[in-house]
Amino acid sequence: MTDPILAFAGRKRNDELIVALHELGWLRDDDRVLDPTHGKGRFWKLWSPADLTRTDIVARLSPDTKGRKGLDATKLHEHFDQEFDVVVIDGPYKLNGTPDGGGPADSDEDYGVHVPARWQDRYTLLEDMLRSGVKVLKPKARGQRKPRLLFKCQDQVVSGQKRFQSVDFAVLGRELGLRLADTL
């Protein structure tokens, strides 16, 4: 008999993704979780851990986190020690939208992508956020579950060339001591 195949098919929203991650065991009720890209909290509408530290890269969207507002998601280690079981990063990987066009572009301001930027600048921001997130994960203690970093991105076409961001960030994660355990 083979192991069951676990898939993310049929879920279209970020809050459904979080529920799937909880069901798969990547997020647990007792985890100490940091979401440095919290914004309006869309990820956490259907489920959230009891200990969720929330901040955002867009200062006006950042909830008050222990008296600190608008923390820099690229410098988390300046605000937190190695204290989190899980860091969840949903950075602005999307290219510039067309805000007048409706649809997904209507939320560009919520995600900090309403101001045109070069893809290289967004890519560097994601790299910096990944490096920063690794620095605030708890070190694995004997007998404890390994810390996890959940990083959302997507591959894109830029000037007719496909950019495999998912591969690039998996490679960077490995260089930072992480192991790619799953993709959804």
C-alpha cells in the first residue's frame, strides 16, 4: 500500500491554504507563529494558532504587535529573538497590476504592489524577507519538532521570460539551512 496523496486542489483562497496547512500538520494549534506580512489578516480568517504575532511590511496595515507597529519584515531579527516555531511569509511576489482594471489588481495597495517596481526589486525584497525569517526561528531542541518557514511565491513571466521564483527561493532556503519538505 502506498501513502495517500495530499493535494491543495480545489482551494482558491489564502485562508483555505492555511486550513490545508493545519490539516497537513505544517501548522499546529500550539505553535508560536509569526506572520510579518499579516496586513488585513486574510490568511487567518478560518483558522489561526493561539499564539500568532502579527505585523506587516505596509506600516499602515500592521496591527499593533507588542507595542511595535510597522516592523521591517527584512529585519525581524532586530525585533525578535529566535522564538518562533513557524514563520509565514506572503511577500509581494506579484508583478505590478492595473488598478483601474478591477479583479485581483484592486487589492494591489493591500499587498504593497500598487506602486510600480522592477521585478528585481520585489525579488530582492522576498530574498531579504526569507533571510530574516530564518533568523527568528527557534533552534531545534532535542525531542522537539523542527521549526518551519512557510513561504508563498509564484513563478512569473517577465518580458517574455519565465522566472522560476519557486525554484530560486527553494535553493536560497537550502543555502540558509532549510529543507524543502512540501509544496502546495
